[in-house]
Amino acid sequence: MLPELLAKTLQRGWRALVRSTQAERLEQLDTFLWTFQEDGFLPHGVSSEPFADNQPVLLTTANDNPNGAQALFLIDGAQPGELKAYERCIVLFDGRDEEALAGARGLWKSVKALGLSASYWRQGERKGWEKQA
């Protein structure tokens, strides 16, 4: 799911920042993004590596935006921080995990309280995404 969303972000001409609370998870994601396609890869880097600011997709645990991303992806309960620099913020969570669901609901409320637009999409029964709100 995340690789497909990142690919769509790049197709749009945007850069992406993937923020996690877990450095180990980013290491796993780094490996996965190089190997998930047989015929290619998703260009990306990790914020601790040189030239992080040049990466079209940057994986990080930090709250800054060194690659000038337009799309912010939050995983593992990461917090958005300041959203002004982004065109879109995408929160990915497991809806079967009550703690993750509560965190996402809290983010939804805070975004709406700021007067920002928000939408909620759920993965469909078969495939694809269905807009819920």
C-alpha cells in the first residue's frame, strides 16, 4: 500500500517524506522499497544518509522537511508537527489496532479543529480504496 501511494506521489511531480517513530521500521522499509518490484525500485533515501535533501522520497524519524516534500506520510503513530509546508498529509494505520485507531481519530479531530480539510479512506473489501468521509 505505502509503495503504491509513494509512486503516485512521485508521478504527480511531488516529493514525499515518510515519518515513523521507529528507526528500525525505517530500515526495513528502506530495504523493501529497493526490492518490492522485480523490474524496478522506488528512488528514496534515509535522512541519516548524505544528500538526504536530494531524495524524492525520504524516510525519517525527525520533524523537519529537508527534501522539501509536498506529501507527508505518517506511519507507526508519528505526529505531523507543522503542516504548512505540505500539500497533503497521509496517516496510515491499522484500523484493527484500537490504539492506532484512537490516535488517528485524535489527529482527525485536531486537523478539523485547525480548519483544514480532511478525508478518510478505507481499503475496500476486494481492492482499492473507498472514501468514507
